[in-house]
Amino acid sequence: MEFLLILALFLVLMFIGAPIGTSLGVSAVATIMYFDLGAEMLGVNFASGIASFPLLAIPFFVLAGVILQRAGIAAHIAAFFELLVGRATGGLSIVAVLTCMFWGAMSGSGPATTAAVGMILLTPMLNNGYDKAFSGATIANASDLSIIIPPSIAFIIYGNITSVSVSALFVAGIIPGLLTGLATMFVAWYISYRRGYRGLVCRGCMADLLKALRQSFWALMAPVVILGGIYTGIFTPTEAAVVAVFYSLFVAVVIYRSIGWRDLIEILVESAVTSSVIMFIVAFAGIFTWAASVTGVIDTLADFIIKVSPNAVVMIVLVNVLLFALGMILDAISISYLLMPILIPVLSAFHVDPVFYGVIFISALAIGQATPPVGVNLFTAANLVGCEVDEIAKEAIPYVVMDFVVLIVISLIPALSLFLPEWAGLYTP
């Protein structure tokens, strides 16, 4: 009975449009109170759900991303890539993908990357004859890379749930993230080639490229500093988040001088609101997970998945399909807290490496950010470009198909995910 109540309440609340955090919290608390499962544990679970050292990295990475966004750093990155590859067929679409890759490595958020890059590149793309739906779809899908290429908030959440090294997850996401980025660039180039989207006319010479490189150098160095410190063991991911904040302040205030100290109040408020929304979901998702465990939901569903097939590959494929479906209606953080407690015993039963699966899991969730009806990147892009979400969603289909192809490749070749963390000594299987 407890099993049915918690699931029914959650689904009903989701159906009537309640926020995901509210749906998780209300269904869990109501079930605990109604069946007297230990209401005195609610406060303890709420506090312990967010009192985690790895989770401390989230507000700091959010703050660093907001600082860089307010400083207009994305414009310098885009200008450099425009001079570097803008003359190629579909040059601006390739520039958009490259800019999203680098910006995502600093923001860790798909919607934030879509907004930052979209405000800079959508107008030039439209002025050069690109279809507005295609332009929006390209940026929305390229922004998916924000939760694959480290530092990634999604990886931090996954590591916190599974007790897997976040450093190892960050490094494990580099090759799959780059592979996904290259695949996205190929789709952008191919569609541009078919539609006749020409490259930009050469606007300068090597001197202009070197000038753009010099102007964007400090922005391009941000992910190098953050990941380099983690890779070499100088600091942990949580400490890296703090370093990212100070580096962002240095670049924004001292190097580019694009924000003043008065802007910091607005930056801190925006960061606090964004972080509080994330931590609200994390706290109530933790209570939901505890209630689901007590009521037997997790064990029942885990046993069901294990019995579906004795083959690990089949299990991974089926879960990927489930993740794609859930990604259409839920955000990555909520899905992580809903599914990973169920999948942990499943991974153990099939002897699937948790770092390897973490990359698969997050890559599958990334696809959901650009799929309707709740693809947050699509809505952000549609708002910026001024067209219907359905129009962008149609243009996004080739990108989604290619994302699935890459997902299959990294699912079948564990070395793509495990080589770097093993080589760096961050993880031993």
C-alpha cells in the first residue's frame, strides 16, 4: 500500500503541474506521515541530503558561471572561433557548437549556455541567411554538452548519490564530451552544406586571429585551470569550484573590466536563487529516496530490472530508452535522484563499472535537454529566436539521432570513458 501511495501522489502532482521538488517532497512526506514510517527522521534526512562536501561545489560553480556570463566572456570566445573556422561551410553553426563546448565547460548548465551563446550568435546567423529554427536548434543541442564536458553539476550529483569520485567522473567525461561535440559539428556542417549556408567572407588576416586569441586567452584558460588542477591532484572538485569563482572574478574585474563591484550584488542574488532551486530539489529528492527505500519501491523496481534480461548490454540499452523518455518531462537532477538509487544494486548485479555508467547516464540525460515537451534548452532557444518550440524541435531531430549514435558508441566502448581517469591515477576499476 505504501508503494502505491508514494508513486500515485508523485504522478498526480506531476500531472497537475506542481514543481518537481514539490512533487517529490509532498509525496514522500505524506507517505511517511500517513503510515507513520518515522516522521522524526524528516529533519535529519533533509539536513543530511544537502550537508555533503561534494555538493558544496554546486553553488560555487553556479556563481562562477554567472560572473563569466555577466562579464560577457562568451563574446570573446565566439569572436576567436569565428575568425578560426568562420570561413568554412556553415561556419557560424560550427562556431556556435565550439563556443557552446567551451562555455559549457565554464557554466555547467545547458540553459545558461543556450542563453549566453544564443544572445551572441543568433543575430549573426540570421543575418547571414541561416534559418532561425535551425540556428536555435543548433545552439540548443550543442548546449547539451554543458552537462557532459566537465565541470558538470550533473556529474557532481551523480557522484554524491553513488559515492563515486567526482574527479574521476569529470575526467571520464572529457573524451565522450569531445566526441559528442565533434558529432554535433558534423551534423551542423552537413545540414549547412545541403542548404547552402556559406562561410563568412574573410574579414582579416593572421594578425586579427592572434588579436582575437589574445583577447579570449583568459576566457579559454578557465576550463584548463579548473580541470588541470583536478587532473594533477592540486585540488578537489569542490576546491576547484572555489578556484573557479576567484579566477572568474579576476578575469571579469581585472582583465576585461566588464563588471564593477556594484554588479556583484546582482550576481550574488542570481547565483543564490539558482543554487537554492537546485538544492531544494536535492533535499526533497533525498527524502523521497529514503521514503521509497523504506516502502520497498527501490528494491521492487531494482529486482524487476534485473529480471528483465541477464545481459548487461540489454539492461543499459533499456535504461537509456527510459532515460530518454524521462528526459522529455523531467530535469537531469530529478531523474538522477529518482533512478540512481534503483540502479545502484542493478549495476552491482551486472558488474557494471559505476564511473563508466556515470558517463552513459549523464550523456543520456543530456539528450533530454533538447527534446520536447520539457526540453529546457529548446524553450530557451525558442524564446531568444522568436519562433515556436515545435519548429526548433523538428530541426533538432538530426542532432538527437546523432547523440543517440554517440551514446551507443560510448556504451559499447568503456575505454572511451575509463582511459583518462585510469591513466591519471584518479580511478582504479
